[in-house]
Amino acid sequence: MQSPVVTEPLWRQALAGAQMLFVAFGALVLMPLITGMDPNVALFTAGLGTLLFQLVTGRQVPVFLASSFAFIAPILAAKSSFGMPAVLGGIVAAGVVYMLLSAAVHLKGSGFIDRLLPPVVIAPVIICIGLALSPTAVNMAMGKAGDASAQLVPYNTAMIISMSALVSTVLVAALGKGLFRLVPILVGIIVGYGLSLGFGIVDTAAINAAPWVALPQFMAPEFHWGAILYMLPVALAPAIEHIGGVVAVGNVTGQNYIKRPGLHRTLLGDGIATSAAGMLGGPPNTTYSEVTGAVMLTRNFNPKVMTWAAVFAVVLAFIGKFGAALQSIPVPVMGGILCLLFGSIAVVGLNTLIRNQVDLSEARSLIIVSVTLVFGIGGMVLGNGEFALSGISLCALVAMLLNLVLPGGNAWRKSPPSLDI
């Protein structure tokens, strides 16, 4: 049975929209801070992306689109090799992948993606996305740069701040009630930032110098095959995440969004939003499960609420001092929270294997998962120069290829080859 959308006064819609942005805010700004993007641009592209998504889907689905953590590893890798403009070109290309998947779903039906990307393929890729990033989280928690190239904050000070931020995030996630439980990252940032101010490691000069109103630091993309190859395979994992998000919000609201407006339209909206973000210097977009949780908690199913959340995000993007304050968050604050966040990404992959009852005693599944994990976490590199593939992008392609090439069916399951492990 479908849940009717109740007409609300505009002020209530606006208040609910501000609340939804508040829920999404911590994760939204954390991703650009990790990757070196401008958080004000991320706010702007999250708002713009959500509005574009609503335009494509006829404003029928109450979701909010913002920074996708799945792309952190390839962005960091591609940035060090090709520079940020080339990374943005890769993000634009990732959005095009969504659009192509949308066309395929429209022509072949939603079962097409299930056949191309079964759980045995997508789960180990998601695990790699989380675990490959774990050294970055640990280095930042200890006060180092993400690549451990420099000690930015004294070790003892960094550990006090990072572990306090981590414990605060954990306690809110585990023990928080109501809406408070949906903002653990934001609470962790506030606690860690407060301690950082107490220790005197926050540089407030940039905040004081920043104007109140300023244009976000938009950046144009450059298109480089090497950076594009880093991004394209990784786009497949958020595509699955997108489907899960659309199904989840449909379960909450009692509507089947896979049929109406259709999965092909939601994927197209996400793809256009991601490409638009890349054109302006923002991170790729995905549907936010935190916001879906807020929809479930508040029982506010009106998609217009997300319009207000998007508008508030765009307005915040033009407050210069706000962006400067976000960029002043010290490394240990983010590192402490990321120790939980990156591990949580890996657990999503494990849960995908368990929930779909993937039999890892079956040789076919064991081979796909094993090779994918080693290539992804170990940092295998294939090729060199412009056409090199490595890390997450390589392991995603390998997982798909193994799934297509390895024989399946009952005969394979009954007589699996022995593996000396």
C-alpha cells in the first residue's frame, strides 16, 4: 500500500529539510576534506545533484545525494598520479557509467545488473574499498599525513583527539536515541574539534581572513585516460549501493520506486548528478542511507523536504567562513572517525556475502573473492603510464571477469578443483 504525501506548510517543509541536511552533513563534508576537495563545492554539488535527481525522477523519491566514500581510494591514487583536474574528468566519466547502466536497465530490465554484478563480485570490491583505506585512517589518527609522509600533530596529542572523536562517534551510533543517533559523525567532529581548540592546534588565521560570502572554488575537469580508468570500475559498487538505497527508501515509504519512476530514471538522475559534480570540482554523488534513516524516523515522506535540504546546501556553499572552518579541522579528528567509517564499509561487503548466502567453500566463489581481495588490498598494478590499472579499479574489473569466465552450474559445484591454501 502506498503512503500518501501529506501537504505541509512551507515553514515545516523548510525545517524538515534543514534537519535532513544536518543528518547528512558530517559524511558530506568529510569525504572532500579527506581527498583535498573544497567542502563548499561539495555542498554546492550535493544540493545541485539532489535537485537534478528530482528533476529526472519527477520529484517522486525522497532521497538526498551527496559525497560517495566508495571513490576515496581511487581519487587519492589518481590525484597523486594525474592531478585533481584529471580526477574530476574521471568523476564525469563515472557519471556516464551510471547513465549507460540506466539505459541498459531500461532496455534489459533491472535483472541485468544482478547478472552482471552478483554478490560474489560486488561484496569483495566493497571490502577492498574499506580495508585498502585503513592505513590512511590509522596514519591520520596518529597525527600523520594520510600517506605517513609527515607528522602533522604530535603523537600523544593526536591520539587523545582521535580516540576521543572515535569513542564519541561509537557511543552516539550505539547508544543514541531518535534523530541524535543518525548524526554520530557530526558529533565526533564536534568533540574532536573542541579538543583541538583546547590543545591549540587549530589554525584560525584562515577563518579570520575568509570573507563571509564567497564563491566556492569551482574547478574544471581535464580528461585523462589514466585517471578515467581508475574511476570507471569503482562506479559499479556505488551503482549497487544506489539500488539498495532506492529499495530501502521504498520500503520505508511503502512505494515501489524500482517501477515508478523506475530504476532507469533513478540511475540516470544519479549519473547526471555525479557528472555535474565532476564538471564543477565536486565529489561523486550517491544516495545517503543516513537520510533514509531520518525519513523512517520522522515519517516525513514528502520529496519536497529534500528540495529544501538541497537549497540549504547550496546556500551554505557560499558562506566563505564556514568553508574555512571546515578546512581547519585537524587531521586526527578525521582519522579517529575514519577508523570506524572505513571499517564499516568493509563490513557492508561482508554482510553482502552473508545476507546472500555466498558459499565460500565453493571453489568458484572462493577464487573470485580471494583474487579480488589480494589485488585490491595488496595494490596490484597492471600496465604502466597512461593505461595502468591498480587497487580498487583493477580488483573490480578482475572480479567481473572471473565471474564471466569461470564455469558455473551444478557440475562445477559438485567437483571443484582442489586449492592448496
